[in-house]
Amino acid sequence: IDHFQPKHLAGKRVLITAGPTSEAIDPVRVITNRSSGKTGYAIAQAAREAGAQVVLVSGPTSLPCPRHVLRIDTESAIDMHAIVMNEATQADIFISVAAVADWHVINSSQQKLKKTEQGQGLPELQFAPNPDILAEVARLSDGPWCVGFAAETENLHEHAEAKRKRKGIPLLVGNLAQHAMNADTTQFVLFDDKGHQALPAQPKLSAARELILAIAQRHSSIQAK
Ligand code: C5P
């Protein structure tokens, strides 16, 4: 049914991150974010329908890969960062949807940690910050046009616009986390240098198609300059 979709991104190479990252504590335990990957996978499908060549760098999810999309599986933020930096200079557009963990455990154990006996105390995890993948891609001089996401639980407008400026990106998509998380519907608010625009609440795939159209319009207008 691919050919019924307008090809707004024909010939463009689109790199997308999706899903959570998973940071090891030991071989059986991880720290992760609540992210099903549904939004990022819907955006990958919509970009492909719009004619793009899509590379989807995915953290652990239970979703099937959309048709004709190249998926690269990753676990930790450090893995995801390495793959993305390798792919980014070949992409025209980078859409960073992944819920990347802010920290990883530096003293993770090669062996399963044992439940401590009484009086022996609890494991002491030490954390270090993860690389900010989106901010780093946005700083590349020959890098792609970047789109970020902000899932907030309150004050969406303030946080989203501040985040867009801090990351140095032309477009940031805000959504209210409590509505979108693990749901099949979502509402996007687009923030750019002209202000903001709320899209209707709708199923994730139709929201993704609207977002892809908005991205294609903005990307082609900067290319025309
Ligand atoms: O403020 P925060 O860092 O959570 O911003 C979220 C945006 O940044 C999302 O687009 C997310 O994919 C991206 N991000 C990233 N690497 C991180 C943290 C967030 O690419 N370490």
C-alpha cells in the first residue's frame, strides 16, 4: 500500500533512534526507561512510506521491524551512541526518539550480584553520565538536520522550548509522557524558531505521518535557501 503515500522524503536518508536503552548492573539486572518504542517505530514506518531510506537504531523492544527499514539493535546508551555517530554523517535527517538512560553503572559486575546476607549491606552502584547522542549529532559540522523529542510530565511548553535551544536543534517534538507512554495514541506539539504548533491527538502512526510531512516541509525549505 506503500505507493498510496505521498513521497515527501524520496531519496532522503533518515536515521532514527527508538526505544529505551538498557544499562547493565550485572549479567541479569539492568536500569532502563519506560519506553515501548512504538512512537519511534511508527516514525520509521512513516518515513519509509514517504520514500526515505531509513536506518532505525533501536534499544530493546518487542516490536517487529517495519518493512523495508534497516534496523540496528543496541542495548546501552554507549552502544547506541557508537552506532549513531557512525551512521550520522551519511544521513540527511536525524530523528532522536529513543529514551536514552541518563546514566550508566560504572561498577557493573561480570558475575550476578548475590543477595546480601543480613548485616552485609546493599550493593553500591556508582553512576557516570551517558553521552548526549542528539546534542553531539547536532554539533557535527557536516551532520544531518536534527529533530529531538521531549516527553514531559508537566510544563511542556517551557521545558520543550528550553530543551530545543539547549540541544541546538531546529525542531523539537513535545508530548505529555503520561498520555503517550505505552499507549497507541499520542499528541505532538512541534517547537521551532517560529513558535509552536499542536497536532491533534491521534493514533501513533497517523501522528507520525503528520510529523514526517512537517519535517519534510522544513527540511526542503532550508535546502532551498
Ligand atoms: O532532556 P533530554 O536529554 O531527555 O532530551 C531528550 C532528547 O534528547 C530526545 O530526543 C532523546 O532521544 C535525546 N537524548 C539523547 N541522548 C541522551 C539523552 C537524550 O540523544 N543521552
